Amino acid sequence: MAAQPKTLAVVTGTRAEYGLLRPVIQKLLKSDDFILKVLATGAHLAPEFGNTVQEIEADGVPIAARIPILKFGTGPLATADTVAYTIQQFSRWFWEHKPDAVLVLGDRYEIFAAAQAAAMTGVPIAHISGGDVTLGAADDYYRHCITKMAHLHFPSCAEYARRVIRMGEAPDTVFNVGGLGDENIRTMPKMSREELSESLGFDLSGPFALVTFHPETAGGASPTEQVAQLLAAMEQLQKARPVRWLITKANADAGGLAINELIDRWVEKHPDRAIAFTSLGVKRYLSAMACAAAVVGNSSSGVVETPTFGVPTVNIGERQAGRIICPNVLCCKAEKGEILTALETAFSEEFAEKAKQTVSPYNGGDTSGRIVEILRRQLARPDFGAPKGFYDGPVE
């Protein structure tokens, strides 16, 4: 007699996170071993951040629940209120529907809150991308807290897998599967430069930079001052080079809307040189990364995904501090002079050749397929979800 399929909830709150989860979700939908419940929340449901739930719907993915949470404004207290409200809303859903497990990715506060709700209602957690370090974002401790609540771990490289084990997680629950971003880059059909230009309504036939800048949520840096320094450096560079700027706007972190207002005003002054989008969608975003002369900003994709392309990258500030930095990435402070120097280097022929030689540490092969197969095996165990111990053994 065939085993009964397991009900697996998957939580997604942002465009970037859904882009990574997309191949996992597609494989889960095709599997007879799972009943998939996609829970959309956060920026996906907010018009000011692009209402990106439409991207999920466009992929034909059924959404089991829409759980809006962004109603408290911005700032640290608003984020705390949002976390509390998110725990409440997700706790009710988990308690009422009782899935066999929940799959979450990353480190954002809404994922941290959803994981807490799962833990408090007895739903085992499987966590993708644990073990990273990002010292410039509050996400750093959100991620580690999720690790301690999770029963299964899918880190993206060997170094991060070892870190999860050092945190006391049993080695037989930690699976180094590689990075989903790396898999997307290798497997997703991408648009040509001409197709991308037509889709965006913006001429990208010449050299252009793909720019994304999010607030630093740890350390007290002013997001508007930082992005002002970036825009000033971009202004200076384009006086000397015929460069164009394809900008994706900031996320829903505190300060994100203020960053977006500055970007919109700057783009209005340079309509022939710059264009900004709330979301490009994963296909256009990766296609742009493949064609770009440089990737600029402080998004995790700048340090995690660009090594696969071998594209020159300027990583600004401390948001990604602590992650593995590959040879194609130039790190600089969020100051006009340092950013300008890094941009000039990134656009040089010499550095472009160096960047092409980069080897990504995140290539795990069929990462999404490995995650689905491991979930199938682990959820079938009679003792899955039993209380965890603390592993004190050796780390290989």
C-alpha cells in the first residue's frame, strides 16, 4: 500500500526568496509524495513593493493562503509589531491546518516569525540557507534562531554546513545541497540582451549595471545617506563612461521605502540613462545579471549568485559582511569615493577578465531535486519531528 502523501507548507514573503524557492515548489507540485500548501505573505501582498504575489500566480502555483502582515509602518518598533502579528497569524494557520512540516528559506524577520509560529504549534521546520553570516543585517540572528528551531537543514555550501553543525545540529540532519540561486542560473532559460531590452522598454545594448540596494538593518547606518552616496558615485561615473543603470528597488525592511523615493527622484533626472523597477521577476533579473557589465549594491545575489556568471560585482557596506566573498566581488564602504573607485575597477577590462575565472562554491548540482528527495525520505521517518538534542560531537 502506497504511503499517504505528506502535507508540506512553504512560506514566501519576497520576490527574491520566491525566485530561489521556485524550482523546489515546481518539483513539489509534480510529486505524488506531497500535498503542497504555499503561504504568501509580506511584500508579496503589498502594492508598494510590487504586489509580487502575481509572479507566483503567473507560474500557475496555487496559493493556499494569503497572510498580509505589513500594516504597522516602518522602523524598529514597527518591525517588532509585525513579528508579533505574524506569529499570531501563522500560529492560527498552522494550528488549524496541521501540516506535516513547513519549508522556509533564509533569514528575514517574517520568516523568523513564521518559523516561531511553526515551532510553537508543533510543526517541524525544514530550513534552506542556514549557516550563512551577514553581520550588517539583523537577518543574521534571525537566520541562526531559525536554525535552532529547525529539524532539517539545507545549507548552500560546505563551510555553512559545518557552521550549522557547530551550532549543535546533528550531522545527519544537515545536508549540503548547494545554492538554489546557482541552480537557477545554470538551468533557467534566459533572455537575450535584445529580448530583455524590449521587455523592459529600455535600451541595454551598451554597457549597463544592475543595481540593488537594501537597508542595513544592523549597525545604525542611515539607509538614505548610504544610497545618496551610491547615487552620487553613479552620477560621477556616468560623466566619464556611457553606462546605463537598471535598478531594482529596495525590499520591505525599515528604510526601504525611503531608499526607493531617492531612487525614483534620481531616475526622473536621468530618464535616458536609468530605469527602476519594483521587481523584475526572476527570469528578467537573472537575464540582466548575465548581460550586465557589473552588478552593484548590497543584495545577497551580488555575492552569492554573481560568481556563477563571473560578472564583476561591487558590494557596498556591511550588509553582506561575513559571507564568502569570491574573486569577482569588490567590497567597499558606503562612501562616494570608495564606491566610485570600485565602480571604475569593475568596469575595467582587466577586472572583467579576472571575474570570468571565478568558480562558485555554491554549485550543488540538482539542488532543488536533492531538497525534494531528502524531504520525501525524512518526512517518511516515524520519528520525524521528535524533540531535538544538542550535538556536541566532532565537526568534519
